[in-house]
Amino acid sequence: MSGRAGLPVPSQRRARDDARVASARDSTATGALVTVWSVWLVVMMGANLATPLYVVYAARFGFSSFVLTAIFAAYAFMLVPTLVFFGRLSDRFGRRPVILTGLVVAAIGLAVFAAAQGTAWLFGARMLQGLAVGLISGPATAALVELDPRREEQRPALLAGLAQAGGSGAGPALAGVLAQWAPAPRQLPFLVVLGATAIAAVVILKLPEPADERSERWRIQWPRVPADVRSSFARVSVTAALGWGALALCLSIVSKYSSDLLHTDDLALLGAVAALALAASCATQILSQRLRLPVRGTQAAGLTLLALGLVVLVIASPLHSLVVLLVGSVVIGTGHGFSFLSAQDELNTIAPPERRGEVTSAFIGCIYFVVATSVIASGVLDRWFALATAVGAVALALALAATATTIWQIRAARGSGGGSRQKR
């Protein structure tokens, strides 16, 4: 109803003003979300950029598959302690300064890769990248949850998953194309992403911080997961870790595996094979978020697909089939997309707001522990067996673990009344 001369009554005016303020707030939050997501995407691209180039490095610097495994492991050996000892850093000092520090370290790692003159340089670059991702992962995940006005729609988990999987896939794809068809194959990919990292550092300076509730003094300590959520934390952490362990095979060993299997040195093809599983994961995460599937049931379904894809990956070796290899990669990526998105979403739900960075860092630390174990096991077995046998053994072990965790998820879903989506 209106007042004289058709003017709105004060209550209507206030409602309209409130709507404008809410719209402006949502717009600001969306911009901040895009900033955090873009920065994290660039960091993950850089961290996986070298994947198709290790064939070139191995030929130039003369190292074995075992040394390649050690180079990959150096990343995790630096990343996990960073998460363990500095997981609470952003809870105390804010998300923006910690993410900015991680970007500086990431830029140095890319510069070392571009200037690499030997195997030791590769170890140093990977350790710097592990430190950078360890610093950024926890605060970036926490920031996505805190900044999103529509967090109940699983969007923070989706953005976190797309940043990690999308960046991890885009990096090898970009490097493969540039290394195959552009000049300076060992330098140009890193210089391109180094430029993007510099832009990301400038953009992150505008990131808003949540309300300051940081009263506890920061100190180095093991991450503490609250007792009342430890069981759920363990379940979602194992689920996510198995998915990333399977993808670690695709990113670290399968490029070399594919090169031997297909008798090709085409870097663009090897980069595409490495990125295929991650592309499937991104597509699946988007589909899962739109369908709003039950988190625990979806984790169980994703783990089942992971186990199936790993078995297909093993079968590809004796068949010497590119089609089977690609099918296995897609199934692994699909399983990862379903299981990781729902695991991340459930973690976002159970983590206390005042310790979100700490709990998230512990979650990511569990993931990279399994990633490191998978990659190291493949490299160690490769010293005594053929590479295909080594990859097959690790793949089957992960498949068995995924099957066992599927049962765990099904029991948890039944215990909670069918695994319906938890309310925030």
C-alpha cells in the first residue's frame, strides 16, 4: 500500500533499501570468492605444471623413475609438515597475509624451475611448491566458507574442489602444449604461470577478512580436531585421501607409464592424459553440486567408482590399449569428483568456525600423506619390478582401501538415517 501521491510508505522504503544493501553485500562476497578461487587455481596450476616435462628432465639430467618419485615426494614431505605446524596460522593472523606469503613462495618455486640446471634444482623447486601449497590450502578453503553467502548450497566445497582439481589438470595440459609447440619448453610454461602468480598476489591484497575473533596466541603445534567430530573427520579424510592418491598416480607416474605404453614422446598428449582424470573430476563435481546428492551416499558411490577405475588402469598395461587407459582415467576422475566434493562439504559442516583453518589443514595433511605414500610406493617397487607392475600394485592397494571405506560410508549413512544432506 502507498501513501499520498503514490509514494511508498516508510516500511516499504526500508525494505527496498535493505534489499539493495543485501544485493551489494552479495556482490562483494561473490567478487571475493572469485578472487580466492582464481588465486588457488593459479597456485595449483603451478604446482603441477612440470608433470609432462619430467620426461624431458629425465633425459636431460639422466635420472631414473625412482629419482622421479623422490622429486614428487619432496613436494609432499614439505607440504605435510607445513600443514601440521602452521595450520592455525591464518586463524590467528588472517587469511590474506598467509595466502600472500604462499604466493611469494610459489613464485620463487616457479623461478627455480625455469632456471633449473640439474636434478637438485628440481628437488628445491618442488619443496618450495610444497611449502606454498601448504601455506595456502587451509586459509583458502576457510575463506571460501566464510565469504560465501550461499554456503548452504555446497558452493564452498565445489569451489575448493574445482580450484584443486582444475588447477592440477590445467597445469599439465598447458605445459604439454607449450613444451610441444612453443620455444624454450623448459622455461616458458613456468614464466607464463609466474606472471599469473604475480597478478594473483596483487589481487589478493583486496581480499576482505572475516570479523576478528582471534584471541588465542598463535604457536606451532599439531592440529587439534575436536573430539566430538573426530570420527566423522577420519571418515571424510580417508575418503578424500584415497581419491587424491588415485589421482596422484595419474599425475606422477602415469605420464611415464603412458609414454612407455604408447611409445610416444608427445608432451601435449602426455599432458592431456594426465589432465583427463582431473577434467572428469571437475565435471562430476559440478553435476553433483547441482543434483544436491546426499553427502555420505555420494562418497560411497564415488569410492566405488574409484576402485573400478583403478582396476581398469591396471588392465590397460597388459592390453597396451590407449582407450582402456583413458577410460580408467575418466572413471577415476569421476569417482574422485563425487567422493571429494561430498567429503569437503561434510568437513566444512563439522569444522568449528573458530578452528576452521586448523581442521582444514589437518584434512589436507591427511590427503597428502596418502598421496606421498602412493607415489613413493610406486617408485620403490619400480626398483625391483617393471613400472607397470609397480603402478598396478599400488592401484590395487588403493582399490581395496576404497572398497573398505565404501563400507564405512554406507554404515555411517545408515546410522544417520540414510545419509541425507546435513543441515547447517
